[in-house]
Amino acid sequence: MKIAVIDSDKIRTCDTDDLTLNNRKGAIVKVLGCGLCGSDIVKFREKISKNGTVLGHEIVAQIVDINSDTDFKLGDKIVTSHHIPCGICNYCKHGNVSMCEHFKSTNIKPGGFSELVYLSEEHLKNVAYVVPENLTEVEASFYEPLGCCIRAVKRANLMKNSKVLVVGLGSIGILMSQALRAFGMDVAGCDLLQERINFLKNLQIEAFDSRELKEHQEFDAVFMTSGADKAIDVALKAVRNGGTILVFSSTPKNTGYPNNEIYYRELTVLGSYSPAPIDLKDSIKLLADGKVIVKNISTVYPLDKIQDAFDDTITNKIMKAYIKIND
Ligand SMILES: [Zn+2]
Ligand SMILES: [Zn+2]
């Protein structure tokens, strides 16, 4: 089977032995395609992942071999997430499921940018769903990233109709804005790129150029999906006193929110990282019900052109890449 691996400054494809179930519980799936996540870009660019790593986790796949107690069967077209919380550790008990050791150690093998993937029985039981018939394969690939956004919305714990600003309108900003709207918030988004501002407007959500932001625009909450250091200033400018800043991205300089601003303005700054199984359940429903529209976000690349997908995402030439792997 063909896989795409990190090879220092490049992503290259190569051949490896086909995966088999080998009496294990779970399923072997043929990956139809896999979305390229911002976290894959960070792992590649910042050299966080070792050479030989197969990135990718936003898969849409078809079951080609299965040994499971679940209702999934041969031929099912499915989506899945990659991590599963244990449910019983201290982190899990406090709702910090994405900090759970088991959560961090579970994954799809070898990774999404592969012709075949092994899913454990745990994946099938907790985080996999049959693709709803009204969704295309590319639309279904937003299942996991939307789950991440839904968790962020829940963690912010806002009152209905709160005024929320989404800073950064890449694919995650577009998903986040719609997730917030689906949960009853009064949403606006901002970015520096006009085409992204227009994209959000076309979804009937208010959007403007970040440079037009005036001091204290009195947003109850600001969701930071931008990975730019400067966006931190935008968030501090936009949030009202007593408001919430939800951090949803790393930034290159790793600078933080000023202590005194948090104190005197009584701000709540909190992070959200990765989804819990319940958020994924909400995600598939919002997608199937058309409450979150994910048309025209992705650009499709064949596996052989995966390097271009990385390059074009890094240079903002495209909003989001989907790697098409099998028919
Ligand atoms: Zn992701
Ligand atoms: Zn746990």
C-alpha cells in the first residue's frame, strides 16, 4: 500500500506492506480521502513529528475487513476520529478528556495519508459513524475538525445570543463561526484576506477586515482560530471587560495574554484542544442536518501531490486541502 511520510523538509509517498487484521478486533479501512489539518502543518513545519511519520487523521474510509462486536459491516463508508479518552482517569472525570493519557496514546494506524488504515474496536465503538447519505465524501471529512470546534463552543459556556467574534477565517474559523451560530450565538468573524471575509458573508454571517476593529467593540467572547501572533492584540481589543477569550491555535512566538489585562479587565482566557466523543456525535448531526455548510472550502489533491497540498496551505493559496487517496 502507498503511504505519505515525513522526510525532513518534504512529504513523500512510498510503498509499504499491506495492513491486515491478523485476528485482531477492529477493522481495516480503505481510505477514500483525508483532510489536511492545521495541526499536521505545525507537526511538519516545526519538525515535531519524526521522519517516517504518516500524518493525517480526518479520514473518510470504507471498511474492507472487519472483526467487531459493533453494527459496522463490510463496505460501510465511515468517518472516524483518532483519539479516544479512557473515561475514568482524573482528567476524564474533570471533563479534560483531551489531556487523558489514553486519549493521547490512541491513534489510527499508520495515519490518514495511507491507502489502508487499521481502526481498533475502541475506535469503532466510540468515535466512528457511517457517513450520512446526503453528505459527499469531502463534506464528511469535516467531521473531526467540526467536533473540535463544537467542544470549544461548549467549553466557553456562553449565554445564548452572546456576541462572539471569530478571529481568523481559515477553514477552522469558517467551521467555528457556524458552530457558534448553531449553538445560538450572535456571531461575527474577521480576517485580513478579503476572499475569506466574503466566504463568511456568503454564509450569512457578519464579517469584516480585522484592521477595521475599533477599541473595545464589546464582544462577550473572542474565539482565536488565527495562528498569527498579532491576532492576540485583535482579541484583546475586541473582547469586552469580563469577557472570554477562547484559544484555539498555537502561535509562532508563543507569547501570551498579559497578566494585568486578565486581572484588571477580569478576562477569562481558556483553551480547547481536540474533541470528546459527545462532540463528535454532535458534529455528524450538524453536518447531516445542514446546520454547518462545508461546501467549497476544500481543494482536492491526489496522494502523489500531497507536497503541493502542504505548500499551498502554508502559503494561504488555498483554505483547506483534501487528499484523495482511493475511489
Ligand atoms: Zn484535525
Ligand atoms: Zn482518561
